[in-house]
Amino acid sequence: MKTTLKLLIVLGVLIGIGWMLRPQDALPKATSEPTPSASQSPQTIEGLGYIEPVSELRRLTPKVNGIVRRCVAVEGQSLKSGDVILELDNSVEERALEVAQAKLALAKSRLVELDSGINPHRIRAAERTLERLSEAHRFAVTEFERQSALSARKATTTAESDGIRTLRDQAQIAFQEQEAVVAHLRNHVTPENRAVSIAEVELAQSEVAQAKATLQNTVITAPCDGQVLRYLKREGDGCSLFLNEPAVIFADISHFRVRAEFDERFTARLHTGLKAEIYGSTLGGKTIIGQVVKVESLMGSKTVFARSAAERKDLHVVEVVIDLPNDFSAPVGLRVDVRLTAPDQ
């Protein structure tokens, strides 16, 4: 037993001496290769987004309350800007427009009548009457002069002289009165009369414009080129401004983009021109390459969620708009994953 213990002690001493005398080249060398800095290596930013049309979704509603009379366009039909999509029952507004247009026509007719002046035949009749009274006045003056000569020779009575003088004065007054009538007929249109008529025409035009605007408020027109994606109101349904319910979902789906949300801590690293990868199970395993074209300047609350148990719901996010290839197509509102490549700050 003692012999075995001694052998173990001697073996341990020999192993220790051998370890101390080992060559230095056998030692493992420590590596000191520099790691790339954060500013030199690209970093990725993950976010969530959804597909939207280039025009965004337009939730259209009439400007007035009413009942839907007709859905003019068909869902999926391509429309031009200004094309009618939906009409409310606007029979009352149509009658109001007809009344306003009739008032305008009447006001314009009165202005034309005023500018044309008095009927020329009436003026000629008044002028003939003036000529007759002028002749009567001339005869009365001649008779008065003759009677005055007789009176000077005491060949007539005072009553006869007074009678002739009265006839002369009456003939003169009648002639002057008819002169005034002819002058009035020839200058019937005064600046004040014409100003009143013009004001009446302008008022009628304003009423027509107002009636047209009221009638236009009963229809929904396309705000841009696009398609009706869905009708939320149909014939017979009521539209109310107080309920704030859209009647039509409209968009231009000729080109798509992604609106993505990123955590507020990445705000300083987001800018236009960044490369974007759009992927996810909703795209069937495909990865679409896009580019950031807009970074919203206003922070907002999170609206797109991953639905994981550890996800924080109280974060503020910044929205980023990503342009997609022209040939890309997907359902509007489809949720996708987004990865941006940006240098770490």
C-alpha cells in the first residue's frame, strides 16, 4: 500500500515537471482580429405594414342627407375623375334648379326689353300728336295776333280778346306737354333702370349657381381616376352626415405601395431611398423589393400588430411609405412584414 502511494506521488511530480518544461509554440494564441464597427456594418429594421393603393383608400359620402336613388357605377368599373358614382333622391333639388333657371331667363328678357326701349310705333304716334299740337299752337298764336290787331282798332270786345289769349296759352301748354312725352319715350332707359335690371340678372345667376351646387351635393363623383371597390350603401339606404358613415370605398389600384410602421427608436435611421424587403406568409413566400419614398413627419399610435403575447401595444410609431414595382398586385389591406436596410447610428 505504501509502495503504491509513493509511486503515485512520483508520477505526479514528473507530470508537473513536464508541463513546466513544455515548448512555448504549443500554447494557444489569442486572436485579436478587429470586429467591424456598427457604423460600417449594415443593420436591418423590422416592421409591419399593409398594402394600400397609390391613391389611398377613399371613403366617400354625400355632402347632404338623403336616400340613395341609384348606384351609377359597377364595383370594379374603371372611372375617370369627375364621373358620377352614386346619386341620392334629388327630385326636389332638380325642381329648384328649374325654377332658378326660369327666373334667370325672365330677368334676362326684362333686361333685353329695357335695352330695346319703347316700341317705335308708340314713339311715332306720340310724334304725330306733337306735330298736331304744334300746328294747333301755331294757329292759336296767329289768331291771337289777328285778334290783338282788331283790339287795337277797338274792333273787338275785351271778352273776345281774353278768350283768344286763353286758347293760345292752352295750345302752348298742350304742345309743351306732348314734347315732354316724346322726350320721355325717346329716353326711356335711364342708367338707374339698367343698373337695377343688371342686378336682377346677377341675382338670378347666383340663385342658379346655388341650385346647381345643392344638386351636385346629392351625387358622389370620382375624386380621381380609379375604381369602386365596394358599395356600403345601396338603393333605398339612407345617408346621414351625423352618423359619419361612408357610402363608397374608392381607390386607384393601378399601382400599389406599402404603409409600414416602425418603432419610435428607429426614427433617426429612417429616410427616403432606403431599400425595403416586403415578405411574409401572406405573399406565398415571395420577397418583393421596394424603396422608401416618404417618411411621415408626425408620430402616431400603433395600428398594425403582430398578435404575439410579448408585443407591446403602447409604443409610438412612425409611418413609412414604400413604393412597389408596377407589376405588383395584392388585395388592399393585406398585412405584410417589412425589412429595411439602414446604417446603424
